[in-house]
Amino acid sequence: MDDKTLTQLDPVIPCTDCQAGHMHREYVAYYTWLGDELITVPDFPAWVCDICGRCEYDENALARLSLLLSPNAGKTTSTPRKIQSKEKSKSKPQRPIPNE
């Protein structure tokens, strides 16, 4: 493999923290709190600087994970439609109550 092929497979981004290193794609452990529970995800995609070690989690992976951990996951988003009956019952007018 030449250098041109290697850069296409492993994109490199300049580090926004130290300005000297390059961010490389790696797989790290991801930790987050969901209410009172600690959620861990092994082998989570992230960008890690080769000089300072800064770690930025992959945005696409975070979006997918937040969909999975959402309290509404698996539930329908639309409300069911109410079926109206074709026959409407006619209401009788109220009779006045005679005074005693």
C-alpha cells in the first residue's frame, strides 16, 4: 500500500486542542449516565489525538446511541386516529323542570 491509499482508508484530522497532533479513528470505551445507571459501550468509535490524547466521540455513533437509549425507542410516534361512528344519536331537548 502506498501513502495515498493509506490516507483514504484512515482519514486524519488536525487536533483542535494541541494544534500539533492528528486525530485518528480508534475504538474506545464510552461511558454515560442514564438516570441513575451507568451505561458502558465497549469499542465505541472515537477520534483520538496521537500527541495529547484528546478524545472526541464520533458524532454519527453518538446520534445512533442516543436513539437507542431514548425512552421512546420502539414506540410509535403518531397518535392513533379515532374512528367516528357514522350514526350520530340525536339528543333530546331538555324539558324545563316545573316549579313546585
